[in-house]
Amino acid sequence: QVQLQESGPGLVKPSQTLSLTCTVSGGSIGSADYYWSWVRQSPGKGLEWIAYIYYSGSAYYSPSLKSRVTISVDTSKNQFSLKVNSVTAADTAVYYCARRELDGDAFDIWGQGTMVTVS
Amino acid sequence: DIVMTQTPLSSPVTLGQPASISCRSSQSLVHSNGNTYLSWLQQRPGQPPRLLIYKVSNRFSGVPDRFSGSGAGTDFTLKISRVEAEDVGVYYCMQATHFPRTFGQGTKVEIK
């Protein structure tokens, strides 16, 4: 079955760039039925959608983060990535990658999440 | 952005008894294509979220039938017919009808 795994630094300094990668296994990121997404959860808080991308490179961003975020896809590596610029303590969160399935428009598969601290 | 409001925020339940969570949206979630993109997620302690229900009432693969979703327009409900110990966690509703998609603040289900 399809699995997602996040990777990247757990500690980022303020004003620097947070970079994360999600590796997709057990299936192709090139499937026409899915978008590939990032969602974050600040400590003790709820869930916040960040961005998603199609295998073709078509990307959509949360308006509240759009000016600082870039999502990209590498179909040859079956990976997609997230960059958040000019981070502050408010960007400290568990970052999840997730698959968005188009029929129900829901996040049907999630990675385990990776904690990123800005300090 | 669409605001999703869940009630209650905390729900202590006796094992084997039912539980119900409400989710209300600030606008109708009926899409122009006629579908309603309201889903429910479960997050067990220390775990990532897990999809339970999509498009209001469709159970995702592998989800026990004690979970059911209902509602229309702006008012939606997740019901657990008989709560089991493994159901402890936080439950979120999410709307994807309007851009950007947004989540409810979560409802914590715990055992009395």
C-alpha cells in the first residue's frame, strides 16, 4: 500500500528556510487521481493546510502562507518537497505530508509527521 | 475562509456508549457540482490524522461501521455507535468545498 515519509531538519534558525521532503512508496506520484499535500499542526493546536501539488507541477497554496512557501515535485524520485522562507517561531509545528484524493477531496493517506522547531 | 466550528470540544464517554460530534460551517458546503466535501479525521495520541469519512457519509476503507457521518448544508455530525478504547483521540472535520480548505478546531474523545 502507499506510504508517505517526511524527512528534513528538525531545527531551523529564525529567518532561515525550512526544507522538507516527502517520499512516496508503494505507488506512483504520477497518478492522475491525486494531489500531494503538506499540512502542519502547531504544538497543542489544530491542523492547517499549507499547499498541494499535482504530478504535472500544478500547485496551490494557502493564501495565508503563499508569500513564503514553495512546493515542488520530482517524479523521477517519487518525491515532493516544501520550502518555507523567513521562518519564525510561529512556524514551529509537526509537518505532515498527505495524499489528497480527488473523488472525495479528502486527505486519505498521511505520513507520520516530522517535528520542526524554529529556534 | 470558511470557519468550521465543532462542538463539544471535549466528550467524556463511557465504553460501549454512543458519542456524537457536531461540525458547523460558516457557509453552505454544497459545491457547484452538487457534492458536499466534508470529511472527518481521527487523530489518536501520538499518531498522524487518519481519514474516517469523506463526502459527509462515506466511510473510508477499513473504517469500522460503528463510525457514521451525516448532515447537509452547514450542519454535520459524526457518530460513534459504541465507543471502544481505541477510539480515544481528537476528531476533526474538514471542508474542501471552498478554497482554502479548512479544519475544525477538534473534539477530544476520552473515556470516563
